[in-house]
Amino acid sequence: MGRRRQRVGVSLDSGDVVKLRDEEIRAILRAADELIGVGGRSMLVKILKGSKDKKILEHHLDECPVYGYYRSLTMEEISRRVDWTLEEDYLRIEYSGRLPMLVFSEKGWGIEEKTFAEEIYAEFCRALSEGEQSVITRMKDINRQVVFDVLEMIRNSGKREFIPLLEAWKKVEVRKVRERIESVQKSLGSPAYEPTVSFVKAGKTSAREISELVQKTVRTVYPKYYPQAVADFFAMFHSKDRISQDILEGKVWVLRLDGRIIGTGSLEEEHVTRVYVLPEFQGKGYGAWIMGELEKEIRKHHDRAVLDASLPACCFYEKLGYKTVSHQSMSVFDGAVLVYEIMEKRLH
């Protein structure tokens, strides 16, 4: 028998790097997106340096938008910045056989998803002005959530000029994406367009989309109110596995807009939990709609609704008639403290 080869060890060293600017974090994550699951730290450093390494050129990594972002720094200085993003859990290491490969953490993907969607939307805008459609051929290989984000950007632009480009795109897409493209075409084509909205029990195949919705919302909103460790705790608590189990137990509901899940809420008897609306759809009444529907379900067996309100949500629940009955706190990661309210509402 041959001797088993050991894994290549990883030793992180961020040196004197204490903090990176948001722009730097986005650049490192954008470069890492080219390597997820197939490349490691050394290749990422070479992309950011603008290296002419043979493998960089063979795999067309020099075409990455942030290629050469750190051209003026040494390889060691870049490496320390990359290691900082690993230490701060924007990126992680997973092994493929004996080799360490880069993967996104949920926090890191939340940032890269937005960056990548903005990049693709800019390509659609260029395609519109230049009268060409090459961007369409890229879309089949792009993460579905990013595709939906791009479509919402097109919808929000209000530009009817996108309609022919969307029509060409629709012809080469799968059913779920075609349905979303059609809804965007309708909203651009008619000011009186009314989207299809439904609130239904979540099916078991919805766990991934619900998890992505919750993670994106937590990563976008919570750091404005809590230490990062608290946001990390919420992201871990609402894991895909836990959501899947709750779906099997019939506790989870979803709000769909033209087929896309844009909000969710769960029930445990009279206790309302896990109410989230995607950041780009907040402030439009969807959260109140979810709460209204959940309260209808509670009324069938109980005369009050109870919930744990995070700091970002307290004012929202107060407007819906909920009152604080106690203030609570708990320690989570790294000694950070999660402060929240126990609130309830009498249902008549």
C-alpha cells in the first residue's frame, strides 16, 4: 500500500494588518470569487498583485476586474491582507483532498453577492448602450441569487429599453428565471403592472432560498445595531439545517413576489419567530403583511402573539401594536452581548 499523503498545512499571518477598508475587502472577495473551491491563497495573492504567472494567464484570471488591485504592494503585504480576511471570517479554507481551497463564509458571500450583481448589471447597461448581447451567454453560469438581484436592479431602473434584451435572455433560461424575467418585463412595460404576491407554507425545497434570505438580511442590517459577533450568532442560529427541520414540522411560511421568496416568518404555537424581509424590499409593507398573516394563524388557537424583538425590529413591532413585557440579554461569541425585547400583542 502507498503511503497516505498528508494535507498541506495552512498557517495564517496577518502581521500588522489590523483593519482593511471596505473597498479592499470587496476587492479581495471579488478576486477570490474566481477561485472558490478550485484555488488557494497563493493564487489569490497573484491575482491581486497582477502577476504574469503562467497559471494566471492560462485560466484567464488576468481578466478579473480587480486583477492588479494591489500592484504597488509586495506579495508579502498582499498575503497578510488575504490572511486578515480569513482570520475575520470573510473567507474560509476547506480541503479538496490534501489541498486547501478558498470558500466564502456567509458573511463574505453577502458582500460579494452585492458586488458581483452590481458588476453584472453594469454589463447589462453597457450591452444596452452598445447594442450587443454577449452578457446573456454568461448568465447560466452565475449564482441564481445574483441573477435575481440583477433582475431587480433592472426592474428598479424603470428603463423600458431593457425589454428586448430581456426577451432574448428569456429564450435561453430555465423556467424559474424565465418567470422572473417575464415579471420584470411586465413591470417595465406597464406602469399599472401589479406583481403576484402570495403567502404560503414553505416547501422542503425552499430551505436553501430561505437560508440565503435570512443570511443576507442579517449580514446587511444587524452590524448597524450590534457587534459583528452578534450578527455571526444570528447567522449561525438560523442555519439551513434548522430551517429545514422547521419546514418539516410545518412552522415556516414564505412571502413570494412573482415566484421569488422575499420574506419569511415562522410560528411555534403563539410565538412568532424568524421574521425577515430582504433588505431591498424593506419599507414597502411586506413585513407588516407577513405579521398580519401569522397573526391570523395564531388567532385560531390563541388570544395573544409573543415574539423576541431584535434592536432593528423593535420600532417595527411597536407600530403593529406589540408592547415590551421584558428586556433580555445574553452573551454570545467573543464576550459580545445580544440585547433584545420580549414583546406581546393581544389579539381580538
